[in-house]
Amino acid sequence: MEPRKGMVVNLVRAVYPGSFDPVTFGHIDIITRSAYMVDELVIGVLKNKSKTPLFSTEERVNMLKEVTKDLKNVTVKEFGGLLVDFASQCDAKIIIRGLRAITDFEYELQMSQTNRIIAPHIDTVFLTTSLQYAYLSSTTVKEVAGFGGDISAFVPPLAAKKIYEKYGISN
């Protein structure tokens, strides 16, 4: 339906949060599928002071901007603090979460229920990762790369290059 003069058009904006340390093909799968479901997708890169990531927040944001540059309705921002506060700042009504296994679901369900109590106007949508990436995690990528293994099936070429550089490995 085309908007008529005077009609209010509500854009559907969602947030897909994560640490993305590093971004994997599993993340890109969820990002791409989510981007087709909403008018605007904001990727929220978490600044977590309690963890020591391989990449700085700025490096992770820049990698994500590069690997999502062809998705015109995707933006990338860093955030710290409560996810629902970030979603509200972005004027998002949906939080996207990717699920690989049942163990992910238990944790994510608890978090989504907590978020719903804090911010009842924000819903969480769970997307199961495509089967070809169900095993994949950033931790696994870092472990394989740390031993000089081939990570080309797990991450985009830009991420692989930067990961190997961090480990001082020439590939």
C-alpha cells in the first residue's frame, strides 16, 4: 500500500547486537536475513569492559561497516550498557538474536524476558542460524586462527586478514 498524503508511515527498525569479535559468516547470515525483514537494521557492537576482545570496538565497527556496505538499510554503531537502552536510543522496536543451538535459546529466552520487563515496547525476534553455520562461533574462529589454521570458511576475507595480523601469522 502506498502512503497517502497525511498518513503516518511507521518504519520498522531493529537492532542486532553482539560483540562480533570477529564477525563471522554466521553473523552475516543473520544480518542479511534481518535486513530483508525490516526497513532499517542497526548492528550494535558491544563495548564490554569486562572482556578483553581481540579487536577494539572501533576495529569491529569498521569491519562490520565494510562487510555490510552493500546492504543499504544497515548501519553499524557501538554501544555500552543495557541493550534495551541502546534499542530505545535507536528508536528500534525489535531486537534480533541469532540462535545456533538449544543452549543459546535458554540464555536468550531469559535475556529477552528480562528485556521485556524493562522495556515492554521492545520485542525480541529469534532467528536460527542457517545450518551451514550452526557450529560456528567467534571463539572457534580465534582458536583455529591462533594455531595458524585456515579460517576462510568461517569469516570474510577482510576479517581473516585482520585476525591473522593480530596473531602475527602470515597466510
